[in-house]
Amino acid sequence: GSTSALLPPIRRPLPPEAARLPTIAQLNGAEAFYARLDQNPLFRRDPHMGSNSWVVSGEHTASGQPILSNDPHLSLISPGVWWYVHLNTQRMGGDIDAQGVAFAALPGVVLGYNRDLAWSATTTGYDVTDVYDEEVTFRNAGTPSEPDWVPVSVLFEGGQVDLDTIDESITVFGGDDVTVVLYDVPHHGPIIPDTIVTPDVVDPPTDSTATGRALSVRYTGHEVSNELAFFVGLLTSQSVDEAFAAQDNFVVGAQNFSFASRAGDIAWSTQSRIPQRQAAACSFNIESNGTVTGISPLYVLPGNGGFEWESDLADPFIPHDVNPARGYIATANQANVPVTRDGNPCNDAHYIGGDFAVGYRMGRIVERLDEATAAGGITTEDMIALQAETRSSLGETMRDPIVAAIDHALGDATDDPALLAVVTAAGADGMTALTDARTRLMAWTLETPHGVGATDAGEIADSVATTIFNATITRLSGLAFQDEADLIGRRPGSSQTARMLEWALADAETQRTMPLYTYRDSYLTVTDWNDTVLWDDISTDAVIETRDERVVSAVLAAMAWLETELGADADQWRWGRLHAVRFSQIVPPVGDPGIVSIPPVGSEEFPIGFPRHGDYGAVDVGNYSMWGGERFTHGSGASQRLVVEMTPDGPRPFNALPGGQSEDIESPHHDDEAELWRRNEQPALYFDDADVEAHAEAELSFVPG
């Protein structure tokens, strides 16, 4: 297209005079630093991956007792994230009898239940971290010809504050120790090493000083806290009130903790430390004409003062709920209160954050729970089925606009020169492919089965339609937004991309706000450009690309790629041949890079992993990258599938983990849970001593002596 600028309303951040934007070099350095962390599966986590949890009041259950469900979404690795734990000191006169899952070597039970209370967690997305652009003073510890710039201080509130230097010695097996020098800004936190931009000075004298820049990080977790006291308190909590009291110790991490008690109460609390910033740090504003001014903690903040933490959000204002009238509580990493509904997270009474999950999972969970509570008689089986929910949220909003664009191409495209050119180039074969895509998409029930091995015609049809839809939207993302991404040197994350694509396709009226300007033409009014200019490819000059042209081009590209990738028989385009998961090993054994993975690398039965249902944003999550369109496997998802009913006699739990409970690949318990997990089956667990002993396979005793 010939787009070169967007005229008023100008959507360009205009920070206050005291602010300055970080350099591309700093951002590239931060990205490189965290990319290295991401190479370790233990640190890898999609920031918008999320988790699901809900708790239903006994008023709506068949038993009359509350039911709690929780599937936290973490890295799917082998050995797994969670290990089953049952702690019982009551046999020896103590006060603990609790069961659930915990991280290896961490005492207590992180997620689980005791005889009186069950608890679950999802992340809140609250903003508890700030990044500061520091003006750093360096000293040349080298020579004029070979300078060695050493950071010594930062500018803060008009004066210089000395940096703290940390010499970290790292022992390397089979090699020499390595010393890493780190720098800490006393009032903010550590400097990200790769973001240090040294002075650009020619022949600086030895011991001379000059100014450079760096990014530092302030995080609530950098200060002393005692979360362990919370989890220890949960082990013996007998009521929601006691759980809330224990949660006063939970400072770092900002979780949605939900509770169900044997007494019949349900509750939820996000009690944690939520920093409140100075006014300048939350000055972000959207003017009536669309102009954006000010700054937000979601951006990099100036480090020279005036953008600091002042206090913490007072307890009464931290979102929580107890026994709500609707009869259930659900969380799925969405905004707990509507602080982002107007596009501005800084204009509410209290700032808590602005980067939350889009709400696809939460929307479907609420829809299903509304239906279930209205019908009544909810069972644990119903909650297990809801955890396996895979209806396509993106399909609900995007399928019809895609079909409408195909109809435009199959009909009279002469009113859209860009689309007409695509139709003409596609020829008869392209029109046949569009017709086939349209037929399959219109017949789609929006269910997303993997379809591998399926014989039912309806299941196969849904699986193929899922494949076509997802291959289309991942190509459409690039066609719509890659030109803008190239200009800024960054691609938005998949969550933001899905949201932009959905708005541009299904809610075009809200996007039709920016008139088009070209090098050669005069200003065009909004009525001349009846859509968002994001559809136009600003790297081309001969044509202005339109929504329908971009959509049809994406469908044609998807159909051509699927034929090449999966064969000419479209009935074999089963979703599970592309959408799969492997629980990747965290430490490769010598000589075999994938033997501990589940399924192992090289598996003939599962060459790319277990075929999986669901698509982007499904409740049973299996998110993939919205960019590229050739890789739909995923490495994160439900790290447990807990459903527990709190009966008068105690917990009645069900669960399955992605993997097993043994790191030994020769053990039958290395991957037996994986078989249950991939089929969305959750067996009963046993809590009472008699049940545990009746179902025990073996007993191992550790006797001090």
C-alpha cells in the first residue's frame, strides 16, 4: 500500500518532559538476556499462558457440597513440575494431614487440600515489577586507546548514588570457577547486564568519567518476605477465615487463591503486595481526540526520580470475594476488575496493572458455569468435562468474517481492486480451494478435536475445519501486521496479536478511526477508508491492500501449504497431525537428546508428540505462536487437573499429571500419568489412611538411626 502516516487522531505516546525512551540497543540487550533464560525449560513460561481455576458453591452441586477445580498452566517437562505429596503428622500426635502437589524439595503442599479446606491458584497479572532507564556514570579503568568502562553510580533526584557491586563466583564442574560481576541500583534493583550502554567517547583519559545508560529492575520479590509461612498455614487451616489469615504472609507472586471448605464456604483472595507509584509514573492518558500522553508503569520508567514506589495497595482494595450470590468464583488470569476496559489502566482509583489475559478462557468458563449453575446438580464429572473444554473462542468471532471475505471473492470482487487482483491470479484452482474452505468452515461446529485415528464423520469434519481455520489466521497475522512489526523491529506477542486480529476482523467499527494518508494523494476521510489501515501493507506502493484481500490471500496460502504439508486429500488434514505436545526433558542424558521426554524423541507412534485437541485460547489450553503458521506444537499447558469435592467426611479428589512420578525411564510410573492426562482422564486419589493402604502398591519406610 501507499500508507506512510496516520493523521489525527495521533496514537503516539507523548511522555512527560522528564521521561525518556530506552534505546533500541538497551531493548535488544534485554531481549537477548531473557532469550538465554528461556533456553532453560525451568524458566520458560509464556507470559500469557495462564491457568484456570473455579470453585462452585454446594447450592448448585448434586451433593450439596462445594467443588474446586484447578489446572495451572506451566511448562510441560519431564520429569514434571509437580510431585504428589501427602503429609500426615497426626498419626504421631501432630496436627497436619494434607495432600496435593509440590515442587521438588519444597516443603509443604503448594496446591491441594486437607480434611477441612481445599485451595487452588492462578496468576493475577498484577504489576509488581518496574524497569528503570538509568543514567549511569562510568569510570575508564583502561587506557585512552583501550577504554574499560566500569559503572560506578546513577543519577537520582539530582545527585549521584553509588552502585553496589556484586562479585558472583560460579563453580563449573570440570572447569575453572567463573566470576560474574553484577551491579545493583540501591533504590531500584539489579541492572540487566546486557542493557549496559557504555559511553561513546574517543580516547578517554584513564580514570575519566562519562555517561551511559542501563536498565534496572525493581521487583517485590527482591525484598524479604515469608511465603512459606502461608503454605505452612494452609496445611492446618480449617476455614476460609484461617486461610485468609495465613495469606497475610503471602507478599510476592500475586496469585488468585481460591478456597472451598468442608463447612460449605467458597472464597477467593489476591492478597499480596501491589506497589502504588508516584503520580508521574501513572500519568498515562488518552485524550478525547485519541492522542495519547503521559507514561505508565507498563513502559520503561525514567530512573532519575519522580517515578518511584510510594506505598502498597491497602488490603480493603485488593480484589477478593466470599460466597458470592452467583454461586461460583472463577479465575483465568483475566483482569479481576475492569481497569483495562477503556484502554487505560491508569485512570482508576488504584493502579494494579494493565497486562492481563485477553479473556478467551475466562469467557468460556463463565458461559459454561452459568449454564451449569442454572441447571443445578453439578458433579465432579461435570467439572472434569469443563477442564477438557476445547470450543474455539477465536472461531466464534473470526470464522464468519473470514467466510464473508471468501464470499466476496467468489462473487463480484470488482469493487475491490486489490481483492480482484488476487482472485484473478488464483485462477480456477484457487476458486476451488476457496469454495472447499468455505464449505468446511461453515459446517464447523467450533469444536476442535485432534482427529487422529478418528472414524466419526462429524469429528473428522470438525478436525479438518480446525486445521484450515488455524492455518489461515496464523498466515493472516503476518499479512496484516508484519509490515508494521518490521518498522518497529518487534513482533507483538501471540496474545496481543490474536486480540488485534479479532478486533480488526470482527469489530471493525472500533478500528475505523484513522484516515489514510499517502505520499501522492490528498487526505482521505474516514468514509473513504471504511476499515483499519492495519490491513494495508505499507511496504508496497502500487496498491492499497484491504481486509478481504488479506483474508483471501491468507486462506489461499493456508490451503496451498496444507496440501503440501499433509497431502492432497483434505479429509486427512487432521488437526492433531500439526497440533501436538511433547513433555520435553529438562536435562538430556549423555548421548541421547530425547529419551526422557514423553513421548520420547524419535517415537514412531507420536513423531511430533501427543496429538491434542483445542486451539489458541481454549480452556484446555494448547497455545501456539500466532506468527509463522508452520508450527502448531506447544510446550505448556495444564500441569495438573485437580477436581476436589469437599464432603462432610473430607476431600474427594481427582487428578492427573502430565508425565509420571518417576524420573527412571524404566519405571512404569515414568509416564503412566501422561496416558491419563492426554485423554483428559482423572482417576480418584485416596486421602483416608484406610483407602491409601487398600490401594498401596508398595511401602518404603525411612527410619532414623
